[in-house]
Amino acid sequence: MALMITDECINCDVCEPECPNDAIYMGLEIYEIDPNKCTECVGHFDEPQCVQICPVECIPLHPDWQESKEQLFAKYERLTAAKTPPDA
């Protein structure tokens, strides 16, 4: 599953820099998470870093993005491969 940020977000700015996939961004009113980039930190950390650091606990699992650990790891591999420059 991907994560999501609820409207309890206080825009404290601590989650965005913690995301290794750059999935968190400022939306119209609160921070949001791009589910196409969110791997719940699979491949990077044992636990989602944004959830660990959020002071108001407003980052639950996204109910519309059901993904297994295997699917999240495959997404991680795609995202990190896209960041790696091809050999010259």
C-alpha cells in the first residue's frame, strides 16, 4: 500500500525531506503523497520514515492503493533504476 496524509496535517515540514523517493510534496493546503512514488520506504528502511517522524500521526495507509511488499519492492527498483544514470 502507499501512504496518504490526512487533513490533520499541520504543515510542519518534517516529512517531506525524510522521503527517500521524493513522494511527498506540498499540495494546495497540506502535504500530499504521490502513491506512484510511495514504497512505504521498502528498499530503503524497515519502517516508513514519514510515519516515524510525523508529530500528529496523520499518515495512514492509503485505502485505495493495496500493494504487497513484493509490489512495493518492485516499485522501489523501478524508481531507483530511473534515478541511476546509464553507463557511458
